[in-house]
Amino acid sequence: MDTEIKEEIPVHEEFILCCGVETQVLKCGPWTDLINNQRGTRPKLLIFIIPGNPGFPAFYVPFAKALYSATKRRFPIWIISHAGHVLAPRGKKILTTSEDSNAEEVKDIYGLRGQVEHKLAFLRTQVPKEMKLVIIGHSIGSYFSLEILKHAPELPVIRSILLFPTIERMSESPKGRFATPLLCWLRYALYVPCYLLLKPWPEKIKSLVIRMALQMMDIPREFSCLNTLEPFCLVNAAYLGSQEMREVVKRDNETIKEHLPKVWRLSTQSQLCFSTTYDCFLFRKQR
């Protein structure tokens, strides 16, 4: 029964030029244009999902559908890709807006700070100013969620939900100790074989490999996942990962304390975060 309900849920794919970079947005529900929809049926709240790294929205579709059903289909749920992690298929229309800033205005768009600016630009240009926001960040998306609270207090965020948050000492975590040398020191050595091996592959071969991998992981394939084997996207994901290991060190207790009523943490201990991350939420008991 649940499976049938999820299959009936409409999910719309768009590519939007945000900060000069093509950005995939998957929209769950019938609402695709909240800015120009002036009818009384426009919802008053948007659930906005920021993925981990790599930032492939297609992996979050089952979660978005389940959440959409759980909220009785009352609110739109949008999933945004990270800048440079998804390329539009050949011939796919890329939507533009006159308010979009140029890529040159965002320093290091594919890096940690640039990705925060990328999400802020999207929310400011694609979502009505009065619309309430529930932001769900997964993994490094949790870090971006806190940065949005910190740098854009004018946005009407009523909840910031952190799923398996990686918001401190990433390089010291169990997986971080393994990933840090690969992403920070050997990253450039991996670029050449990545391009030499994957770039010549025909799309049919890539599609077959991805389909087999998704079947093994029991992940439904509703949208193209070819970007998971696209060298340009993988390089940008590795670059973002290297900055995560270097810069996500100290937990931002100031922002968490300031916005504590809005911040929820949902997870068990992750291999990329510490159980001590939970300490920052104990402030709630001290108030």
C-alpha cells in the first residue's frame, strides 16, 4: 500500500541557473513555481533538503516521497544539488532568473563557502520571502543549514533539522582519518585516471554500471544518475570533500545556541561525526 502511494507522488525535475551554475532541483508535489503562483492554493511552508557530499538529489527521492506522504501532501519538498555536482542532460532546458548573481560574484563556488552562498542565492531568488522554511540538512548539508541560519537571519526558517550532522572535527572521525589523505593530498593524482577511465565511456555503459549499483543498494532509479560517473562532478565532489576535512573543525556553538529552538538533531553516531556532537544540544536542558 505504501509503495503504491509513493509511486503516485509527482516529482518534477528542473535545472536552474543559480550563481551562474546549472543546478538540479527535484520538486516533490504539484507546486513547481512558488514565486509566480499567486493563487490561494500556494502553500505557506516549504521543506528544503540539502544533501550530503556528493550532492546528488536523485538519491533522496524515496526519502522525500515518504516525507511528503507523512505530511499528508500539504507541503512541497524540494531537493537541491550542490553547485557543480550535477550536469544537465544534453538538450535539457535550463531556467534562468534576472535576479541570479554571476558566478564571478561568488568566490570559489565549488568550495565550502561557495556552496553556502549557492544555497542562499537559490532561497532568495526562487522562494517567496514570506514563505516559512523547514531546512533538512544531511551530513555536510547540516553544516550548510547552520551557515544559512548564521548568515541569513532574515529568512523565515522555523526548523533546521540535522540528519547525521558532520559539523565538527571531520578529519578526526573514523572515516575522516581515511578520507583526509585521499582528498587533501592524493586528490590531484586521482584526477588523471578518473578522466582517462570514465570520460571515454559511452553513456550506455555508464547507465548499465549505475543501474547495477543502484540495484545492489536497493535504491530506486527515477532520474538520471549519470553524474555519479561524470569526471567533472566527481572532481568537484572531491574538492568540496577536501575543504570539509580542512575547515569543518570547530563546532559552531554560538549559532546553535542562538537558534536552539529551531535546531533538531536526528541521528545515531555516524562514522563521519562524533557522539560528542550531541553535547551542543544539551544546552536545551540548561535553559
